[in-house]
Amino acid sequence: MRGQWRDNIEREGLAPIAITISEDSEHMPCPACGTAAALVEGACSDCGLQLE
């Protein structure tokens, strides 16, 4: 399955984003978009991924 995933992202011209965590950030970055902000009703405030 991992090989299929790599093939798909390569075919689409996509690459996983690198997420860096700042030492002074109080919020963890979203695994989907990388936004490090407070959740809104348990979801990422940028992309809406439900995290809680």
C-alpha cells in the first residue's frame, strides 16, 4: 500500500509537506496542512480536518 501511495503522489506531482515544530509554538501543527493554530470545535482552523 505504501508503494501505491508513493506512485500516486509521484504521478500527481505532489510531495509530502515538511512540518517543522517551533519551540515557542503552543499548538501542534495540523498533519494535513501544517497550520499551527488553535482548533475550532475540534478541527483545524485552516483546512477543517477533524482532530478531536
